[in-house]
Amino acid sequence: MGIIGRPLKNMPWEDKPGDCRGLVWRYSGNPIIDRNPARHCGRVYNSAVIPYDNGFVGVFRADHTDGKARLHFGRSNDAIHWEIHDEPIRWKDEKGKPYDPNYAYDPRLVEIDGIYYITWCTDFAGAALGLGMTRDFREFIRLENPFPPFNRNGVLFPRKINGKYMLLSRPSDSGHTPFGDIFISESADLRYWGRHRRVMARGGSGWWQSTKIGAGPVPIETDEGWLLFYHGVTTTCSGYVYSMGAAILDRDNPSIVRYRCADYLLTPEMPYETTGFVPNVVFPCATLHDAETGRIAIYYGAADTYVALAFAQADEVIGYIKSRSELVNGDDIEYR
């Protein structure tokens, strides 16, 4: 039940505390990014990081003091202490003309065949998926938007599957999205997308994911399949509560769910998760992982205010998902 991939010996890690009863444990220094981390930026959260050039880089959701969300670039030597650029990323289109989004939030970041791709939620006559690329984190090129509105939580797989790029997303509406399931689409060229399939539906016997679900970090390839951390939302008397769950998708056909954990793995409990701009939010967006040890570091937005960090062991998480698996509404059927 191991990770398939490269070693990452310099990834952040903290051993599980002796009193930890769960599979996922929080970093003792959370939050790793606090309020007002850069000029013009009141809050940074729901952000993506990746190894790069013997260190780490990230694309960060930064809510400016004018209230609008933008994407910023940042660097770190240890993936815990981050230097975030004061100015937002400046995009160009494929012809070299400036093409900055009106707003941009909740990015994901992945390397495929030596190119770094960024997906995010953008403005395209409503909330829709934005897609861009960079080779050096100096020049950022916007590509064609994959889909029309309304859509969020676009997550690319880290390699082609059967010769195709694969993209998870959550079709929704123009509001605060009181519904939503996870879908998958494929493309030969990152421009034309098709073969849309529903991967996972909200619901199940538990309530923690009864309102909506959305893909989180880039899926991790393992011996058992693609390990997908995702967020699930329930509606309470005081509003939405976002928790983190996990599932395992088929390696060759990730529209099929092999196992899906009936329980959440992390839910808002700490003050930085329960209190903030939007209370009661755990929103995973990125992982770092080491194939040799099976260690996983999970980056998540907390209360739409902070970036926090948690840890897990791949074999423990996979074993627990399998032991507590509950498929929902035909998750294991390829074409629904």
C-alpha cells in the first residue's frame, strides 16, 4: 500500500503525537501562514505548493484588502516558512498579450512532463475553471478555459492516463454552491475536453458530506489506486461545515471509485479552523509526499483565513479507507 513516485527527503514532517487518536494529525506550529502575510493581502488560504529547485514553490490564494481574491507566487526552503510575493501573478495569453483574470482563487498546482500547470476558479461570465502553465515560475501563460461556467475545484492528475490528461471538477451554480458532485473529464491536448463522467456523489450514511463534495489536492498514485483527499460539506444550523475525507480511484480508469471512506479524516476543531472569515472550514488543496517512507504532508485552508498543515502515513490512510469503505450511489460504475 505504498506511494508510487519519487522520494522527497526534505519534505516537512512531524511525528504523530502520542495522544493522537486519528490517522491525520496537525502540525504543532499551525497556522503556517497567518493574517496579513504580504502587502495588500489580508488573508492567504486554500493554496497549492510543490517541490522545485531543491526547495519549494507555491501558488497562493490571496484575498486583498479590496476584498477580491488573486493568485500570488511564493517560495520556501522548508515548505513551512513562506515568502509570498507582494504583487499578484501577471498572466499572458498564448500570444504573449496580458491576460489577467478578474478574480482568481483556490488554485491547484501539478507538474506533468516537466511543465507546471495551475488550475483555479476564475471569472468567465461566472465562476469557472481557469487553466495556466509555467516552466520556470517567472512567466505564466493562460491557456483556454476548460469548461463554461459554472464550475469549481479543477484538479489535474499528475500524469496522462491511457494517453489522456485527466481533470476532476465540480459543476455547480453561480452562488455559494449548495450542491455538487465530483466529475472527471479527459483531453488529448488540454484544449478540448470530453468523456465526462461522474466520479463521486455527495451523501452516504453519514452527514459530513451530505451537501456537496469537491476534489482537493492532486491525486497521489499508490499501489492500490489514486489516493484522493477531498472536502465534504454538511449544512448545520449555523452554516456550512467543511471536513476532509479520502477515497481511492482506479489507477487505469479513475472514473471508478474502488474505496471511499465513510468517515471524515479531519474536521474543524482547532480555533484557527473554527474561527475566522468563514468559520468551520478545513479545505485541503495540496500535498507533499515521499515515496520511500509513505509520508504525506497535507496543506489546507482553515476558516478561509489561514494556511495550515497536517500529516499522515499513506499505508495507514489506505488501510483505513479500505476498512471503512462505503460506496455511494453507484461510485463503482464507470458511466453514470
